[in-house]
Amino acid sequence: MITVLEKLDGTVSILNICGKLSGGENYALLSHKVVELLTKGCILFVLNLSEVSSADSTGIGELIVCLKKVKERGGEIKLAAPSQKIGNLLHITNLERIFEIHPTERAALRSFGH
């Protein structure tokens, strides 16, 4: 189960994801939140993974769905602050090749020019 907390820094939507990024009762919560923000005109996102305790293939799929939806609108998603466990998972699944990953939320924001 995850929770997604939203905040805005200029034109960048920051989504702090907490809990287990996996299938289950709130599957697709993250992609629903991204779509909701896209409909409001937001196209730049930082997904802060510092509070994600684990992820499975369904959760990884959610990240990819979000990336696809944002890119379709001409936007960008950057990942921030993955734990070592989540960072290893991103490496093993080669997602570090398709996502820009930053060590901190601040570094991800700076990469957008903030």
C-alpha cells in the first residue's frame, strides 16, 4: 500500500511516494495522480522515492506507465532519492537507462533549472 503526497515547486509537481510500490488495493494510485495533474496542465514531475520501502513488478510497471503518459504530453519525470534497495532494483531492471535518477529531491529540482 502506498500514499502519494503532492507539492508544487514552481512548475514542477513533486510526488512523495510512501510505502510499498506494488499491486494491491491501491494499485494505479500513482498513475491516477499523474493523470490528474496532467489534466491540470502539469508536465514536469519529480517522484521522490525516499520513503518507498519496496517495489514489485507491478510497481515498476506503474513507474513506466507514468513515464509514458507524461512523455505523451511532452513532459518529463525524474526520480529522486531512491533507497539503496530501490536503486538496486532500478539498476537490475535497467530503468536507470530510461529514467533520470537523482540522489536528492533538490538535485532533481535543480536539473529542471530550479
